[in-house]
Amino acid sequence: VLREWMALTYFNLGSNQIGAEGAGKLASVLGECKALVHFDLSHNAIGDEAVRKLLEVLGECKGLVHLDLGGTGIGLKGLDSLMEVLAGWKALAHLGLSCNRIRTHFAGRLAGVLGECKALTHLDLGDCCIDLQDNLVHAGMASRLAEGLGECEALAHLNLSRNWIRAEGAGRLAGVLGECKALEHLNLSHNDISAEGAERLAGVLGECEALAHLNLSRNRIGAEGAERLAKVLVECKALVHLDLSQNGICDEGAGRL
């Protein structure tokens, strides 16, 4: 039937228990849907090879604006294909890759081409096993990822929740977040950032003039971190949503907010 839907622009198949076999069949006909603008296959465990085949076909959809492959099992092959086609999607505004074991190495490579996505406004890398700490294994790629994010001038929504950012990674992000002038939504929850990381972020959050939604829940920020954040968040005039839940702030920290 898909072969007959050549004018199809919106196609959402999220959470449908589709596997590699079904994805392979989709790939064989999606090439006819060159008008596709929105494609969502999230939370279908199709695997790396199937993702690769789909991306080779989707590369022909030059007007693609929204792509969500979260929870599909994308790996090295799929990410290589993604990097090959990203530059051709001049209008791509939303890229969802959450709940995939992308890890720091692959994320760093991906960041190398993110700067070419001038229209990108939404990037979801939540729960992707990304480690932004200062260590010998990941230091280079972590730096590349942070720098790549800084080149996404139109980026408005960034989700890095449930990764391994910690205090060191917060420092890396702080070095580039000030360049993201369009940033409105920032989710860094579940990252063990701690009071030290909160202090590093505090140094730059005041420069994010468009920031309206900030989620730092479950980060062990404590009373000290809450105080440091409070001193700069007062400069975020657009801030309307602040989530500091489950941070051990206690009475002392509440009094400092």
C-alpha cells in the first residue's frame, strides 16, 4: 500500500512492536515516499542493520523535518549511515535518538556533523550512555560532542537526561551552552551532577537568555548547589519551569532559594 502513498508527508509508527523483518519491508517501499516530512519509528526494537537500511532510503527524503529513532537499537552501522545523510536534510529540525546505546564515542562522531544541521531545533540524546567525564577513554569525544552542540545555533530543545554527565561533564557543557542563544528547554536530569557540577553550570546559565524550561532533577545538587543556582537563575528572565526535585535540598537549601 505504501507504494501508492507517494504524497505521504507524516508517518508515525512509534511503539508498534516492529522488528527487523518489518523494518526491512518498510525500507523496501519508503523510497517512494519522497515527500515525507515527519517519520517516527521510535520504541521499535528493529536493530542496527535495519536502521541502516532505513536511513539509506530516508536519505532520499530531502525535505525531512522530523526524525525519531529513539529506542530502535541503532549502533555503529546505523550511526554511520545517519552521518552520511544528515547533511542532505537541510530542513531537519527534530532529531530523536534517545534510549539507544550510542555511547560517547559515537555521540562525539555525530557531533562532528551536527554543525551542518542549521535548522536543528530539537535534539534528544536522553538515556544514551554518554559519558562526559574527564577520562582518558572519552575525553576527546566528550569535547567534540560539547563543541558540536555549541555549533547548533538554532537549538532550542536539548535533552541529555539519564546519561553520565556528572560534575566534569557539566563543566564541559557550561563551556558551550552560552553559545546556544536560542536554547529554551534544557533537560539534564538523572546525571549525578552534584553541587560542584551545579556551580559550573551556574556560571553560564545566566547567559541563556531564552531559557524557559530547566530540569535538573535527581542530580544530588544539595543545599549548596541550590544556592549557587539560585544566584544566577534570577538572571533568566524567561524561566517559567524549574525542576529541582529529588536533589536532597532539605530545609537549609530551601531557605537559600
